[in-house]
Amino acid sequence: MPEQQLRILINQMSIEEKISQLLQLAGPFFEGSESQGEITGPMEALGITDHSIRNTGSVLGLTGAKEVIQVQEAHLKNNRLGIPLLMMADIVHGYKTIFPVPLAIGCSWDMDMAENTAVIAAAEASAAGVHVTFAPMVDLVRDPRWGRVMESTGEDPFLNSEFARAFVRGFQGSDLTQDRSRVAACVKHFAAYGASEGGRDYNTVDMSERQLREYYLPAYRAALDEGCEMVMTAFNTVDGIPATGNRRLMRDLLRDEWGFDGVLISDWGAVKEMIPHGIAAGEAEAAYRAIQAGVDIEMMTPSYEHHLKGLIENGQVDESLLDEAVMRILKLKHTLGLFDNPHRGASIELEQELILSETHRQAARDAAAKSCVLLKNDNVLPLKKEQKIALIGPFAQSGDILGPWSWMGSKEEAIQVYTGMVNLVGSTNITTAQGCDIETGTEAQLAEALLAAQHSDVIVLALGEHSEMSGEAGSLADIRLPQIQLELIAALQSLNKPMVAVLFNGRPLDLHGVYDQVDAVLEAWYPGTEGGAAIADLLYGRQNPSARLTMSFPYSVGQVPVYYNHFNTGRPQGAPDAQVRYVSQYLDIPNEPLLPFGYGLSYTTFEYSEATISSTTMTLEQPLTIKVRVTNTGECTGEELVQLYIRDLVGEVVRPVKELKSFRKIILEPKESQEVTFTLTEEQLRYHHSNLEFKSDFGDFHAYIGSNSRDVTELKFTLTK
Ligand code: BGC
């Protein structure tokens, strides 16, 4: 249906019908929903009438082919003009087959794999009736106190942008109208939600526009460049105005400057939240602010529903703003093919065939193996089948390994660590004990663990945070493991046996009491449905760890935010002429994080040759090539991630001490070596100047090559005319 026909449809709609297209409500509001009626109370509280529901434009969080089809059918009957509902849901890292959390996927640095996780998530969700997913979340994150860091791919704008593109490609494919196995993507949370002050969820964000553009905006932009259909507003303020009512951000930047013409949806309740934010006296003013900013869909609050008509009638809002929003929503319905086939991909048979299929499970297992980061290994891993293992800890036999954004995933379907190990090597050499719960424990639990450990060759500890300790509204001020788990480590240490810690958590932790106490640490994050199988693969060397951190692990929470691409300050630590005291430092802890961005170990070792650069001068036309030879000097096949960083030594504004510009993953057999070549162009040296112009500076640069952002070799070059 081309725009002209949609315009005819809009002309047939009453003002009330148009306004209700802008409303998004949860499934139980609708006829045909199996939980219908449960929401009668809230419906009254929201002041939503039957008329509104009959004309609502979209539904939140309703899945399952049978129910979705029922609701859509009832709606088409109830809706005067037969306009289908859009079904939206959070399919963040899998629908029923749960993949590792996005922060873990980030650590794979593997775009094809990331894309494939989204392809599978889309296929399962689409068969279950979903049309749009509220993903990818691409907020740049620097503060592990914020529970939502697990939804992001990390602290680097370039890498986050690559992942944003990969996820959008995976969710949407290249033809949403024809390809019903895909869903539309909605990039979130626009903008800079990841910079909430103090890591406290929903908190203020305030930063210079240059900082916003340089670090926080690129990943949203990348998602849109890849064709992402929708954008979600953030809960936070941006320069004093909540994003949802921020006209400069939404109209001037997103729509006018970037040319985004898709649907903009508020986050849950974010329109009405302008009242407690203190920029709207009531719902009517909140509605006014949101429609002026260009918010098309209001999620879960009725400010538009109650007030838009009045605002239009009294001349405060031009009806063309409403028509514009309706047009964008109808266009998306058209792009998804809903006017021709309102049930789209929903199919009870397909749903059964796809969900948790062998292929999907295998993909989840591979993804998890590629996402767990080996943080330490003092000659204890990989384990040998003959070794007697005591598997101890609250995650030894727990299904809580899917992560906080896996609402459709089932913990019962998840492969636990114990099961994964037993499936791989049999049960003869593995004993298990819980040791303690996540936050509490008893003497009896500890005694049982000590007994199990006494007869073992190696103790494997499965420790972590339960999934409620991260995710939305999951901020923490203390990011160490719960005290009882630290006590468990200390108690087991008295046995003097090799100890391996496998960690399940949604954020970089302060690893005091863990990293310094055990011989090996495997960061498993929340690895998803096949987590236990993948961890067994890694522990026993069936797979070789290859993941690398995309968010720094702080030395302690007092350093936070700590990130690799920081500025130098006028008094950097360690400069040749630095004083002892009056430098930028902490008196009690180092400046550096415990584990830097890009860090991760393998069961093999890699040696880097001296890197070479094709010239010491770069011109606008003449890029440079940088080469390094990497050799596998260990005993097994392994994957190395070769990273290229730069530093602009003299900028027009201060520049970060390192910026990731490129990376390459290579697989090497023992003794094999490979030359890795990077091309560096002038374009990669550009940044936002004080007047926001995006350009490079002539002058001196460093390039760095290495296996993480700390351990690098330096090369020098100059950009000249
Ligand atoms: C979250 C969003 C999510 C939405 C819908 C909000 O609370 O911030 O990320 O998409 O709920 O579930």
C-alpha cells in the first residue's frame, strides 16, 4: 500500500481513532488474550475505554502464535477500519533459545555470530507472532554499577556500532515485507541512557554535546544506517530535558539531521514520567512535550489518549503532527506486510518446529563458548578427564544462567554446569555441592562442600550474582561477589588445592577475594540455554577460550567509571617529569583497571613479531598499512584477536589515550604463524572538534598493535597534507 493509499486510510479515521493508533498496551488488555481481564483494575486506573482498546495501534509483550492470532482476529473484527495490531516484544538475546547476554556476545568480537543469534531470535519470535523487537540496546556503558550494562556490548563506540549493525541485519534481514522469519528492530535507548549518573538506573545524564556525539551517539546512528525501523526514547534527561520530550534530540537531531523517518516509541511510561522529572505539570503537558518532540507511540501510559484531542482542539498542537505519527505507524505495518497478512509469521506448527531446535541449541552452545572470557589461568585449565573434580557453588546446579532479559526463556531448559560436565566426561570423577546460596549460607552447606573438595584434584567454583542483581533497576553500589561466596572461597583455600572460579554475572565485578585467591577465572556472564554445555566444553579444552573483554574490570568500585579510552589530564601518572603527589591518581589504588578492555586469555600462547608501518607519513590520499606477524607458540589451536588502536597526540580538543580502530580474529594451529595487515586511513582519524565539525588534524599520531588495550607495541606516524 503506497503512501497515497495510507493517506486515504488516515483521512477516513476519526481523530479518536488516530490518537489510539499512538497507544501501546500490554497483551492482557485485549480480547482474545488468555490473561484478559487480569488487567481490569489497571485498565480502570489508566482510564482506558473499550473504544481505545478497539483502536489501539500496538501491543507490548504478547507472544505465542495461538494467542497472537486470537488477539489479532478479535481486533480486526472490533476495529472499524480493520487496521491490524503491531505486536512488539523484548527479544533481546533470544526468544526461547537464549543466547549469552549482549555484553557476553560483545566479548566474542564476532559480528557473524552476533548476527546469527539475532537471525535465530527473530525466526523463533516471528513464528510466535512478534513483529517488532525492542532491540538492539546499544547504549555505551562505562559504569558497572548500572545493572543494564549486560544489555550493551560495552565501552567502545566503534565496536558497539559494529554490533549494532550486526544485530539489526540479523533481526531485519534485507526484506521485511517478504521475509516473515525476520522482525523489525527498535534501537534503544535514545540517547545516552548508559551514562546515568552514579550508575543508578533512570538517573540524570548531562554531558557536552561533543561527548555525546563522539562516544554515545555513533552506535544508534550505525543501527539506523543499517536500516533499523524504530527508535526508543531513553528514560534519562539529556541536557536537562528528558529524552522523551527533548525536541532538540528527537526532532532536530534524529529526524532532521539524521533523516530518520521511522517510528519513535517512548520507553515504558516515559511520557508520563515527565511529570516527576519536573518539566510537565500534568499529563496534558507531558503529551504536548512528547508529540512536539516527535514521539509516535506512547508505551503504557495514556497521556496522548486523554489529552491529544484537547490539545489539537485548543490549537496548541497542530493536527498534522498527529497525522505524521499515524502515517509512520501505518507505514511500518505496511512494511511488515500486515495489511495483506495480519498474522504474518505466526504459526503454531513453525513455532513448535523452531523453538529450541537442535540447530538453535547448537548455535547457542557455540555462541556461549565464544563469549566466556578466560581471565586468569595458572596452569590449571584445561581440566583432564581423569582428574577428580569437586564442583562447588550456588551456580553448580542452577538454571539461573539465562540473564535478566530472557523472559521467554525457561530456566528448566537451561543446561546447568554440572549437567554439562557430566554429559561431556561422565559422572565418575565429578562430585558436587552447593557450598552456599547466592547471598546466604549455612554451616552444613559449607561442611558438605569441604568434604566434597577434600577428595578432589581440582575445585571448580561456580559463583556469581543471581539474575535479579543486574538488568533494569538492578544497580549496585558494591560490585563484589556477595560476602558469603567470598567466605566460601577462603574456606576452600585452606585445602590447598588448585581452584577454578566460573563466574555468572551481568556486570564487570570487583574481583577482590576471587582473582587473587584462585588459580583460574572463567567469566561466563549469563551464557544462556546451553551455558553449562559450553562451559564444560571450555573447562575440558574441547573449545579454546577466545573471547576478550569489551568492558574494563575495575580494580575496585572507587575507580568507576574506568574505561580504556579516557583522556590524559594535565598531570598524568607516570610521565617522565611527574611529581610524586600532585598527579591525577588515587592514593590507595592504582589508576588502571584490574583487567583492561580487549583482555582475555587462551589455552595457547601467541607471539607478536615487531610491527611495521608502510610509511611514517600519511596523507589524505595515501593510507598506511601496518603489519604484524602472529605465531601460535603453544600446544593447541587457538584464536587470537589482534587489535589496532591509535592516539592523536595533539588535538584541537583533548583526545583519548587510545581509540580502537580495527581488529582481526585469526585461528592458528600450533607453530603456525600469520601476517595480519591493517589499513589505516585519514577517515579513521576524524573526530568532533569544538565546533562539532567531524574532521582530522594534521600532526603526530601513535598507532598501537596488541592483544589488548594495555599490552601493545607503539608505532609513530604523521598526518600531512
Ligand atoms: C525498558 C525497555 C523495554 C521496555 C518494554 C522498559 O522498562 O527500559 O528497554 O524495551 O520496558 O518492555
